[in-house]
Amino acid sequence: MIEYFFSCPHCWQEISMLLDPAYSQTYVEDCEVCCNPIEITVQFEDGELLHFEAKEIGQ
């Protein structure tokens, strides 16, 4: 697992998530600060993070 820091697209606070480099996926997780849902897209190749996107649902 790797810890990744980014800004919430709702409240702009810096938050972190643990990402599993074994999986590329898209899922929804609530912000730990404002509790709004965030669509997370992560893409890994050979254990390296190639792409990370955090966006508001429906954007």
C-alpha cells in the first residue's frame, strides 16, 4: 500500500488515501474532512502510479 495525498474537489482540504498498487480501479470514497463523495480513479503499471484523479461525482 502507498499513501497518496491530494486535495478534495469539494472542500479543497488536503487528505490522503491508501492505494493498493496491485489494482487499477475507479471507486467512490467519502472525503474524511467534509464527507462528500469523491470518485477516485487510479492506474498502476508494474506497481508504479501512472494516473490519479479525484473528482466530484457527476463532474
